[in-house]
Amino acid sequence: MAYVLKADGTAWEQKPRNEVAFTPPEIQVLVHGDIEVIKLPWHGLMFVNEEGVLLGLPWNVKASGVAEQRIVGDVLLGESDEFE
């Protein structure tokens, strides 16, 4: 299952449009820009806005806890097999 973790603290389950796997353009819409991938130890992936720090996006407390590093902006989080 993939989840959107927004910087404002809200979160929800997100399914890909094609019901199979998220595409890069779809991920870009969810993170509001170019994507950067953070690999997580449990075979998960977190997609963040590549320029989030430069753009001054707000700190994402939930995502930071999952990634064990400071994350800004909205993110998409899921198992690696959910993404193209």
C-alpha cells in the first residue's frame, strides 16, 4: 500500500491511476515537482520534491520519522514494487 504524507500532518492511502504501479509523472504531481527517491531499509521507497529545501517547503514531521532524516514537503511512500 502506498501513502501520501503531507507536510501539514494529514495522510491517506493512495492507489496508482492504472491500479498497477505509479508512473513518474503521477509521482511528480503528488510531490509538486521533480522527484528524488529515498530508499528505506524495509524495501520501501519515499519520493520527495528534489528541490524542497531550496523552495523552502515546510518540514514533514511524519515523513522525517519514517526516513530517519529531515524531510520537507509532501511525500509518496510505498513498497518498491508499487512504482515503475
